Amino acid sequence: MDKFAPLRRDIDFLSRLLGKIVLKHAGEDAFAAVEHVRTTTQHLRTHFESATEHQLLEWMAHLNISRTIEIIRAFALYFQLVNLAEEVHRLRRKRYYESLPDHAPQRGSIEEIALHLSARGITSPEIQKFLNNLHIDIVLTAHPTEAQRQTILTKLLRIALLLFQRDHGSYTPKEEVFFAEQVSSEIEALWQTDELRRRKPTPIDEAENGLFYLDQVLFDRVPRTLEKLERELNHFYGRKIQVPPLINMGSWMGGDRDANPYVTHTITRRVTARAKELVIRKYIASVDALIGRCSLSSDLYAPLPRLFSSIKQDMRLHPRHAKTLEGRFLHEPYRQKLSFMKHKLQMLLNNRKTYSHANAFLRDVQIVHESLVHVKSVLADDVAFLQRQIEIFGFHLITLDVRDNSQAIQTATDEKKTGSLSLESKEVIATLRSIRTIQDEVDSKSITSYVLSMTRSAEDVLHLLALLKNQGLFGRVNIVPLFETIADLRHCHLVMANLYKHPLYRKHLKILGQRQEVMVGYSDSNKDGGYFTSGWELYKAQIHLTLAAEAAHIQQHLFHGRGGAIGRGGGPLNQAIMAQPPGTLQGYIKITEQGEMIYNKYGNPYLADRNLELILSAMIEAELLRDPISPEPEWTLAVEELSDRSFNIYRALVYDDPEFVTFFTQTTPIYEISELNIGSRPARRPASHVPGDGSQGKTVALRIEDLRAIPWGFSWMQSRYTLPGWYGFGSAVETWLNEDTEEKAKRIKRLQTMYSRWSFFKAQVDFMQMSSQKADMHIARRYAELVEDPILRDRIFSTIEKEHQLLGSLIKVITAQEDLLDNYPTLQTSIKLRNPYVDALSYFQISLLRQWRETGRTREDLKRAVLLSINGIANGMRNTG
């Protein structure tokens, strides 16, 4: 069976609807132009002809700009629809496997993990003990990598749900027509909606965007996932295993102050208050629904006395509401109790302290649940689900991390001693004061951690500790050092060892239960030292950090700052979890989900279910099922040598070549990306100043050191190099293999063994394979033609191209594949499907960048076309930065 046939059918269906809409609104000439570009780029992929490519580029260069925009919008919308079709197909494959008689569970599913646990002979007490200590934190961040407007995402969600519903059932011919009309209507609305934001989102906008996923998807899907795990474990074991609220949702939206002057203490207070308001409204809706259903009569089924006692207490404390219930819900005690609960929640919205904390509300829910269980009512399951939601989300809904950098803390500390505080330092102190207020007035779980970026020494942490102590937060907030650069990763364990010896810090940790959270950064370490070196230094740092914590008898929790693209630590999360060093997880993981990855993973309930299951099953497999394989000494020696070589090769290009910055800024749309309104935080550190930051039309020197990792990765993704995700490893392997010709065959065999047996090395190689195969050196060469100096262009581009070719040939040797991505056929198919259409947008972008730069970046119509092409390529590549 051709398993991709239904996917192609859906793409064809959506494409035909889009074509009709383009024809209707843009006209026959625009439709014909779209078809011309589509057929030409397809032809170039199958039968490349230099003359045909040149003619296409010439045609594009002389095209009317309004027509150019119409064509770009058509291709960009096409990719949005293809992305939806692929999401539907993922669910379709899952349901297909589940429909087979005696089917094997889908890889990474909860069913599979429960089956493997029972087959391995792990006992239910062992599982219960593990679950009681398992904790997963998923942190949504507002890093500027989501190119889509919230309006667009909402419309795409509606189309996705329509496709999911159609796939779940059989439609009559009339129903099929109506379905097509509904989908067409949504696509038409997308065509008539501006894809570009007219202003930068504020921190409040970003926070509302994060809360959208909680409100629409995760508030239900997180507890459903845990409920499913409990059900499957009980099915396989035949006894009760309780799954605690082991998943927590976190956020940086509204708390991430690091180099973002727009995130103030006022913003932080507004965001946490908004989250509490939203979750209480969710609870009100749930309780109201239960009032409608819980019509059990006490005359027929006598509830537990505790329920009556609770109602009497409510009547005494809330006499006005009791009076409104006179004559209502006679002999229906559950409705009476639930009505009081709804009243107390509504009063809480008006700042009346009816429930002092979430546990008080939870106790009321437990009283109802216990009584329903006593009378054997099926409604007990619905109340149990609400109980689970409260255990997970409390009154905080989402736990906000506050983040700032060590320099800001150092400055505030120094200025506090002199008694003369700058505005920035006053804001640091006001934020700390607000944390105490939020913990007291909103929820103690609203803010629990302060992430300290650019931690370089124990003193950096101790300065923050002193400020926290001064504000009454000693032992109330976790200080989370963040180690980001290669140098910092290499000595982070020494920093922590010094902290663990400090008497005041030890006292702080004792209050917090001897727990220490440490964050390791993937993005900046990658930009600093290249992909392979970053991965290896992160691997070693986690081992050294764990040993330092164990020596000090501290329970360590590692926080992984992963980006969306592979070049910033992205890639399949379940594989990344399995690749962690043995002994470092310890039943805990905290991970960031950034930018477009939030939508890709949690944009609808079906995707959320799958991604939550993947995380949960990977953690259980890594801790309970995996036989930890410590790498052989010769393996670590090989990786150490490859890392050193890769580091030097990467640094030689990116940092040591004085002309590289010129090549980078001219071959990629780095300056143009700064014009996109995709994040409240400035995309560059203050040291650099580029067009879009008030210097319109000027050419301003840029240092790679000053550039944030996000626009760095975004730029290379747009220009089809994807360089941060793979550069340096190919030459490192080649020089290592050729160092000793007599040992070459043995060394190849060693790499193959490492790939087959060591999950870390396998993940590194596979992720580089994925990233490099999203690249296209032919299209990248066209971008390189934007570089003004032909000698510079040819020298640097040929270096990159050679490295890409070398990597591909060596990965095939290491993985024993005939073609790259043979071991990831779905991704292989997706890239082949998308490439001709991404090519179309790339050709347009190249032409537009040339025109835009030649006019001094002054024409607004060209600027709009460039930004639309950036959006479109981001959709086509399914990655920004």
C-alpha cells in the first residue's frame, strides 16, 4: 500500500480549492503566472536546464510588483495548507495502526510504553515510585521565530479541525460538497487576510498568544494524556497505578527581561493576573457543565455525610447565595454544592478571597468526587478530570519564569550599594518586589524561578541571591544559572561546585528541598562553536554538573534551552531525550518550546496528544527501559577529537575569516528579517545596529558575536544553506579518517558502531543529516550571487558547498544508507514534495533582494514583497530560526 497516497489526495484537494480562489480574486493572468512558476520550478527539479532557470529569473525581475506579491502569497498559502495536510496524515497513520487486528502500538505512544513496561517485568510498585518522582516542565517562550500572525493561526486551526473531522467519518456526497465549501470559505478568508503584522507584538500580545494554546488545547490535553497513561497502565497491570500531575506548563512570555526593555514588572503582574483570570473562567465553565449533569437525587442515592456538612458550611459562609438557592435543586445535593463552588469562583474573579488558594477549591471537588464514587456514579470520572486539571494548573495556569542577565544584576547590586539607582536597576528591584506580591496574591506557583543568563561565576549567582534576600524571597525562588557559550559550558560545573560550598547558598537550597535547577543553552553554544561541538560540550557539561551536584548531595534538575531549528538545538524531542547522558535525567526534564514549534506541536488537540505522548514515553523509556550504555573510552576519544577539529573548522570560517561577515550579510536576508514584526524583543544585542533599528538605508557593520542566535539561524534557513545545523563535521571526520591511513578502515567501523550503539552520537549524526538535507546548495549558490565581490563570493561559497557535499557522503558511510534520509522516509518525502515550490519563493526572494538593495531599501512595495517571501519560505521549510 502506498501510505502517502491519502496525503497526496489531500494536497491535491486543497491545491484545487486554492487555485479557484486565486482565479476568483486575482484573475486569470495571476492564475496563469502562478501556474507558469509552478510548472517551471517542477521542471527544473526533474530536468535542470541553466537557460530555463535564467529565463525564469529574468521574467521575475521584470514582473509587475503587485503581480509578484500575488504569486508569492499563493505559494505561501499553499505551504500553509500542505503543512495542515501533513498533520492530518500523521493522525491518519496513527489511527491506521490502531485499527489493525492485534496491531503493534505506534512507536512512541503511551500504549507502546505500557506494553514494554509489563513485558520487561517492571512491577507496579516500581512504576508508581518512578511516576511519583517524575516531573516534566514544558516552557513556552516568546523568542521571535513565529512568523505567522495569531489571526492566521486561528484560521488554520479551523481548517485542520475540518480535515480531521472528515478523516474520522464517511461523508455522503452532499456532506462532501458542504465540507469542501467550508474549507474553501476558510481558505478564502486566509487569502483576504494580511499575513504581515503592521506593528511589533507587545509582551502582552505574546503572553496572550501563549495563553491561547493553554485555553484552546493544553488545558484539556495535558490531563487527558496523563489520564490515558493511567488507563493503559491499569489495563496492562490489572491494578490501580495513580499518575500524579507530573506535567507542568511554564512560560517566559511576560517574564523574560533579558535585553528586552519592554518587559517590565507591570507587564509581569498583568500576565500572571490574566493567567489566573483565564483558568478561573475555565473552572467556572467546567463546574457549570457539571451542575447541568449532576442531577442525582439524595432520595435515590444517599451521598456521603461529608457532602451535606460541606453544603451547610457553604450556606453559613455565603448566606446571600444560599437564599438564591431556596426552592432550587431540592434533594439534589451535588447541584447545590457545585452551585456554591461556582459562586465562590465568580467571587474570586472580583478579588473576593473565597478560595484562599487552589487547594481549597480542590478540596471541594474532592468532596463531590468521593461521594459520586460512593454511589457508583459514572459522573465521578468527569469530576476526577476536573480534579486532575486543578492539580496541574492550580490558580496559576502557567508557571512564569523571570529571566535577566548577570550584567543587569551586577549593575543593580553595585548601584544599590551607592544608593543611586538607574532606571534599569530600579526596574530590576521592582521586578523582584513584584515576584513576592504575585506569589502572595495570585498563586505561589505563578513564579518559582529566576533564570540568570550569561552566568560566568558563582559571584553572579550570589549577587542575585542577595537581592532576592533583601526582598524577602530567600528560599522562595529558584535561582537558575544559564550557561550558554562553549567556554561557559566547559567550566559550569566548577561554578556550581563553588556555589554548593557557600554557606548562605546552601541555606537557600535547604529551604528549597536541596534542589538546584541548572539551564544549558543550545542556541548560543551552537553559534559560538558549531553544531557538533555544541552538542558534545552540552553532553559533557551535563555529566560534570550531575557529578558536582551528587558530591554536594544536591538533587539537580536540568533545564534545556532548545530552539526550533536543529541549528539551535531543535529536532525530534523524543530522540533528544533518549540521547541524554545516562544518569543525568534523574526523573526530571525542563525544556523550552519556541516560536513556530509551539504551533507545530500544540496548534490543535491531535498534534498536542501525539507530542505530549512522545515526551512522556521518551522519559519513561530513558529512565525505566533503556539499558544505559556508557560510551567506550575509544568512542569518547574519537568524539573529543572530532569536536576539536569541527570547532576549529567552524571558527575558521565564521569568526576568523575577516570577510565572512560581508558574505553573510549579502548572501542572506539578515537585515531584511529585522523588518519583520515577529517579536517584542530586539533581535540584536545593543552592540549592533542595523537597518530596521532606526538606520533605514544605511549599511552598518555587524559582528557575529553581537548577533542573536535566532536571526543567525533564521537567515541561513531562508537562504537554503541551513549552515548552523551541520557545518564543520564533514571536514572533521575526513581529516580524522585520513590522519592514519592504516587505521582508516578501523576508524570507519568505529563510527558505524558508535552510530548503532550510542544514542547521543546517533542523534547528532541524524540531526545533522536532517538539517543538511533541508539545505539546497544549488539555490544557495543563487543567493551567493547577491555577494558583490565575485572573488569573495566564490571563495566562501565553494568552502561551504564542499563541506556540504563531504558531509553527505560521510553520513552515508556512517549510517550505511544508500541515500540520505532513507532512515527517515516521511521527512525525505516531505522535502522532495516541497522543494520545487520552496524554490519558487527562493527565486522570487533573490530577485527582490537584489532590487530592494539596489534602491537603497527605500521602496515600501519591494519591502512588503520581500517580507512576504520570508514568511512563505518559513512555511515551506517549516522552520524559521
